[in-house]
Amino acid sequence: AQSVTQLGSHVSVSEGALVLLRCNYSSSVPPYLFWYVQYPNQGLQLLLKYTSAATLVKGINGFEAEFKKSETSFHLTKPSAHMSDAAEYFCAVSEGTGRRALTFGSGTRLQVQP
Amino acid sequence: NAGVTQTPKFQVLKTGQSMTLQCAQDMNHNSMYWYRQDPGMGLRLIYYSASEGTTDKGEVPNGYNVSRLNKREFSLRLESAAPSQTSVYFCASSERGLAERPDTQYFGPGTRLTVL
């Protein structure tokens, strides 16, 4: 069965600092991995996804994530945080074997300090 | 192009009352989903519909029923609401049905439900 662990329910960074949000997955088959962002009182929107092409995936708003099979990780990074990045971020995994649903992690709330 | 819309945005129910959450998408997507979001637990799948006329249980289906009315609409019904069903409910859709490769899910803005 697939599962996702997000380390750190809350992360706080200063504006301009590096953002690193951690995600580890468990999957019995090569996974498809996603990062979604949720701004306050809104639905989720896709940041980026890994579907077995390039291991370094670039997304919207300057975010990127690297798939590391040996570490079963898919950490999200951004070189320089902006105040508008404050939101909740969810990592999700799909095993891609016919069930289209995603298994979500518990989320990481990112706070950006001025 | 409104994407995924949900009604209502907010709802307060008393224990034992029933209600239906409505969801519609205008992207001609085949698959639709209902999730619930609870603090510290991420999103959990309640039911999904891979194509018009089919529905399947997800991770937490107890206490819920669904109807895929047509390709556009997928409703979630609570027959007898309980306080444990207090949550934020999200509907989502994706283009492909039971295809080989999973694709992006598009989410509605959510319904915040409180059961007293």
C-alpha cells in the first residue's frame, strides 16, 4: 500500500531564505508523486508532479522537487521564500496501477517571516 | 470556465439531519472524487467515480453515499449526520479515467460542514 510522510507540520523561514519541505513515500511500485499547495480558505492547486521522466521537476512559483529513489524522497524546495508562499503544502503519491486517487500526506504549514 | 464548483460553501447541521453536497465540473473530465480534510490528517478519499455511471469506495466511505448524476456532476450525501463528520469536504476531477498514468486532479473550493 502507498503512503506519504511529511516531516514537520509547521516550517517557518525568513523572507528570502531557502524553503525546504520534506516528503518521504512508500510504494510497492514505481510511484507518481505530486506537490499541492493550499492557500487559506481555498482548494488545492497543483505545484508540480513527477511521472518518471526527469528526476528534477520544476513547478510553478519557482518551486522544484527532486525524486530520489534510493532515499524514497520527494522534497520540495525554493531558493528564496516570498511572503506570498505562506500556505499549506501537501505531498501526495499515486501508484498508477488503475486507482486514480491520491494518498496525501498530513501537510506542512509554511510560515514566512518578514 | 469555472473549473470545479461546490455548493454550499458552509453548512451547519444537527445530529441526524441529512444533506447533499453538490459538485460540478466543466472541464469534460471523466473522473471525479470526494475528499474530507481534517486537521493534521491531510485529505482522505471518501468515494470516487472513474467514469459516468460508476462509483467506488475510498478510504473512509462509512456514513456517505454518492451519485454520479452525469459526466459533469458528482454529489455526496450524508443520510444521518454525526459530529464525527464535521470536516471540510473537497470535490476534485481529473481528465483520465482508469488509464495507465495518473493525472492532475483539480479541486473545488471546499464545503465547510459543522455537525452539532
